[in-house]
Amino acid sequence: MTELELIAKNILGLKQLLRVAWEDLGSTHLSSSERREIRSQMRQAASDLHHALQDFQDEHDRLRKLHAEKCERERPRRVQLRLVD
């Protein structure tokens, strides 16, 4: 797996965790301390998600720049021709 794929997998896991946490908060059987703990975990997951999204963007930008540099190196050079009388 590439770095980008690992980050994407992490992002999906964090999104799933937040989705389940929101469902759990809807339960009427939770005590106030359990709700507080879930909200605390949600804040941590949201922070981790924010960092993972930033890492994904940074890695994507890095790979795009590398690809552009590679294409620039591999592109055939144009030769300036002059007609001499």
C-alpha cells in the first residue's frame, strides 16, 4: 500500500468511528458520564481526522509535484532552428 492509501484507510476508519459515536449518543440508555466519555472520544477522533486530511492533502500535493517534475524532465525539448542565408 502506498502512503496515500494508508492515510485514506485511516480517514475512512475515523469517519466510521465518528458515525458510530453519533449513533451511540442517540441511545437513551447512556448515563451522563458515558455520554461525556463518548463526546471526548469524538473530539479526539475529529482532531485526528483533521490531521489525517491535512496529511492526505500534503502527500497528494507532494506526489503531484513529483509527477509534474518527472513529466518536465521526460518532455522532448524543442530546438530553436534558424535559417542561415
